[in-house]
Amino acid sequence: MTKIADYLSNSAVENVKRAIAKAQENEDYHALLALTETRALERAAKVDAGLITGRLKGVPFVVKDNFLAFGAPTTAASKMLEKFDAPLQATAVEKLEAEGAICIGKANLDAFAHGGSTENSAFGPTKNAYDKSKVAGGSSGGSAVVTALDIVPFALGSDTGGSIREPASFNDVYGIKPTYGTVSRYGVVAMASSTDSIGCFTTNAADAELVMSVMAGRDPKDMTTLPDFFAPTEVKPGQKIGLVKDFMTDDVDPEVRARVNDYVAKLRAAGHSVEEVELPTAKYALAIYYIVVPAEVSSNLARYDGVRYGHRAEGVKTLAELYGRSRDEGFVTENKRRIMIGSYVLSSGFFDAYYLQAQKARTLLINEFDKLFENYDALIGPVAPTPAFAIGANTADPIKMYLADIMTVPASLAGLPAISVPAGETEGGLPVGVQLIGKRRDDARLLALAKSLESTEAKQ
Ligand code: GLN
């Protein structure tokens, strides 16, 4: 797999042409919903003429199709936004372009980022880079696969409950979900505003540092962005790491546990200490997440009414019919399920019993993490309970699908940085990632830890 540095001294036009050709060769993975070839080549010519320069000069990248970006519609993999041309670009995209990077395409995802396999895309699933019969993971499945297939050296994703980490783990690439508020969410289609985080996929930890350094920072257009804090760092031996026992139960695939244990052994060999720790509230995290997130989803998706923008049903006679039919035609089943659950838990009769209780339990989880971080520099565990599962295996049962998120949602609910690091593969050749979770604003330390172990990694 290539690194960002491999592109910097090439002609930008050549970089873009190579990326586009590679994307076309790999069309059968369905990782991309659109190429932004015309605009990419125009920008590449400007880079080659010396009119645009920067730390990512001429480096091609891909954005998940819920980022507003020019050159192709921003669909969020939904019929609702199928023809939506963005009037502006996401801050993250603008910042990358200002450093000379060139967006070559829009990646497939679960519609509106609702899902963990990319099977909820209104335009069909993305296939796993290592086994086409398996899911790519999700919701940023397309972004993970274009990175794994070496179409581009990095891609952007959004992570609300695992959508960067899980597909990174399923496709053997690095994925970072930063501390909540690190990167502006401005210009990214909202899923759940209290956990939505913007991050990236890369082929190594140093590239993640570089991309994060460019994207991170306060944005007046997103009031939840934190003051600038992200700065690449190094770690010394002697870091105290907690292995989360609650993530290593018998329900977790033995090969996944084995890869985590291998990584733990490597951490120890590098001079760090690893001890088992408990996070008892983690067992409620999925229940909390699937109340809080649908609540926010139902509110964020209320804007798609067929009147202002997005899909509008034809041949309707009344306003109610316009709303109803536009939403029925524009949303996939999973979107509708979340709108229903969210509206229910927020309704006056059930708010106290569900939403309020969930927020209280969320606070308990946050406190439990904070307590652990008084004694530990980072936590480690699997990213997901299994490697990539077969396409179609979980689609009939939403609960089964939600269970794949069990180890990624805790860090999301607590706003903590968490990364997925390649950690080898199963006997069947499927990649497995480990998850490192850090203190708020300790994103760079996690990447540094991963970087320090990279040379000993089995597969790169
Ligand atoms: N799989 C999780 C869900 O379905 C996470 C989605 C995400 O992070 N966008 O909610």
C-alpha cells in the first residue's frame, strides 16, 4: 500500500490519473458512488503549474459521500439526496484542498451513515477488500475499501458509533475517530450531533497524524469544535495501558481475541505495561446508544420534508401526502426504523423512561472512563466482536447488526478518541483490528503509540 509521501514529488495530474484508473479497475467492489474526475484534473493541473501547494500537494483522496464536496452530487447514499449538488464544501474538505490535496471521488456508505456494513446504501453494498463475499463494514465502508485497495493513500469518513473504526478493522487499514469536536462537522450530513466525529483512513499512523493535523481545529461555523490542540507526538516506553476485560468475553470471536492478545504482547515487548481493567457500564452502552442516537437522528432527519431540498414525491394532492411520500421514497428501511425509535423515545409519554434514563446512564459510562484514565494512558480491546461477516448475513435482524457496534459505541458516547490499528488476520485471511481508546484530546498519543509499534506489525 502507498503512503502520502509517495505522491508528493509526482506530477499531480499523474497521481490523479493513476487513482482514477485504479478506481475504474476496481469498480466491482462498489466502493465509490461517483468520481470527481473533471474537477480533480483541473485542480491537478493547477498544482502542477505551481498555483496550489502545501503539505498534501497533489495527493489524491476520497470523501465519504455524506461530506459536501464539489464535482459530484452529495447523496449520503440515499434516494433523498440522490440529485443534491452541494452549494458549499465541508470545512474538512476545504482545509485539505488548501494544502493541495485533490478529491477524486465520493465513497459509498450506509444511507445517512445508519449502519455497520454499507448494506444500507440505497445504491447497493460495498464489498470487502479482502473477500468480496464479505461486507466492507460501515458505515464508511467505501472509504475504508478505497484505502485498502490502494486507490488513494487516504480517505475521509465520519464516525458516530464506529463507522470509521469498524470498516478500518475489516479492511486492514488505520482508522481514527478523534475526540469529539476535533474536526469541524460543518458541511457533513448530520447523523447524531452529540457523537458525530470526522476522521480518516490511512495506510499507516504517521499519515493519520498528517491528515488530522490539517483537518483539526476550531471552526467558527461549528460551535462544538474545540480550540486547536492536535499536535503529533512520540511516546516513551512505560505507558500504562488497560485491557478492557468487558470487551474480551467468550462472545467475542476467539481469533479476534487472539489478535488483541498478540498486540498486547507487542506493547509489553516495547516496554509498556498492560493490565486488565473493568468497564462494567460498557454492557449498557449499546442500549444507551440505540436510544440517544435514534433520538438525534429523528430530529436531524426532520428537515427532509420534500419542500426545502432533497427528493420530492410527484403527483401528490395534499401537504401531508407530500411529506409522507417524499420521506417514504427518500429513506431506506433503517432510516425509517431510527426515525420511529427516536420519535418514540422523545415523545412526551416516554421521554423520562427512555431518553432521560439513557442520558443518565451515559453520564455513568463517561465517569467510569474518566476514572480509568486517572490511572491509565490508554485502553485497548477489539474493534468489533468478529471479522467481516458475509454480505446478507445480518440484514434480516437489526439487533444482530447493532451488536457489531458493541465495542465502538462506548468511546463515541463519551466523546473519546479511538483508533483502529491493523493487528493481523484470521486463518481465513480476514483482517482484524485492535482498538486503542484515549483520554479526551489525547488523540496524538494514541497515534504515536500505534506508530511506535508499526515496525513490528505482521502485515503492511
Ligand atoms: N454502526 C453504527 C450505527 O449503525 C455506527 C454508525 C456510524 O458511526 N455512523 O449506528
